[in-house]
Amino acid sequence: MLRLRQVREERKMSLVGLTQLTGISPSDISEIERGRRPAFPGWRARISRALGVPQDELFAEVDDDRR
């Protein structure tokens, strides 16, 4: 899982909420968060700007402790 999901959830933001800020579909964001789809450079930049977090932090792998 990417740090992106943790940041989004910490901010109580839904996938739809992030979609409204970035124009990236909820399904694409979900797949990116789970590491099943690459985040294109333009998408990475839009997500980073929307959340106000540097790309290198957002797209770092983290453990999913919810398993």
C-alpha cells in the first residue's frame, strides 16, 4: 500500500473527494493506492498538489496494518 491512502484517510477524504480535486477516477486512485496501477507523472503531480504533500512521501510503500 502507498502512503497516499494513509494520508487520504487521515484527512477523512473519500476517493470521490480526491477525484473532485484531481480529475482522476476513484477506481484509478484506488488501484494506485494498492500498487496495482502505476501513477503517471501528471497524476502524481495532481494528487500531490491536491493533498499538499510531496510526491516522494505520498508514493512511498508502507505496511498495511489492517490485515
